[in-house]
Amino acid sequence: MIYLNESQIIGNRIVGFLEDRDLTVHRLAVKSGLPNTTLVDLINGTTKSPKVTTIRSICSGLGISVRDFFDFPPYNEVEK
């Protein structure tokens, strides 16, 4: 089993939303009001701990809530 770190998980999540919505990184940057480099760094895992405000901006650009963004394993799993 392959384990991803937090930055890889978030980067993969962003890529998934881009693919689902047929968006480019540039288009999401424009819609979210973030620089292209910020999104690229998140997707590549260069940014290790994104700010909540950055995630909120991405969610706004995607038209989703922060809850929707994090509503997937491992974030929605209950620890036992």
C-alpha cells in the first residue's frame, strides 16, 4: 500500500477537481484569485502546509465548500 503525505493528498485532490471540471491550473488560479505558482506548488507538493485561506480560495474558485474539499478518505474517516 502506498501512503501519501498531506501535501500529496491535497495536491491530488486539487488535480481531481480540475479533471472533473475540465479546468486548467491557470483557469482555477483566475477563478480563485491565487497566483498560478501557488496552485502549482500545492499540486507538486512543494507547499507542505497550505494556509486555510488558500484552501478557502481554491474552494471558492471550484464552487464548493471547504467541507466538500475534505470530504474524502482519509479526512472523513473516523479514527478507532
